[in-house]
Amino acid sequence: MNLARPGYIGRFDCIFCMDVLPHFSRVQRIALLERLHLYLEPGGYLFLSQTEKLSAPNLNFRSETFDGYTFHRKPLAASAAYGR
């Protein structure tokens, strides 16, 4: 799959995008991160390599750390959080 081009690939609980972002321009990185955010289910996780940072600050991810590794979680939707 060409990650530089838009295309729906489905919904996922977890996406690993390791050592990919540095190969794109800033604009392409932001577009890719926005698409990955859309592909994640509420509560899903995005894993980047330790050297990569989220370059799209307007995305709604919560950074979490476990055992020295930082990963990013898409918050649950308000309706899902209340069991509706």
C-alpha cells in the first residue's frame, strides 16, 4: 500500500507505524497521521518508533508511557464511554 496516498484500509484496534514518518514531508506526515487516526477504533493504539513524534498536534491522541516506551491512544467516544 502506498501510505502517501489516501485510501481506506479498514478499522483497527492497534496500528504499528515504525520508522515510516521520517520518509515523508511534513505535510505528508500530518495527512498520514490524520488517516491513521481515522482508521483506529475508539480506544485504539498507535505505536511509533521511539525517535518519531506526533507532528499533528490537533489530533486527539493521549500519550501513555509503559516501561519507558511512549505510545498514543485514541480516546473512547463519549457515547462508548457511557455504554451507549
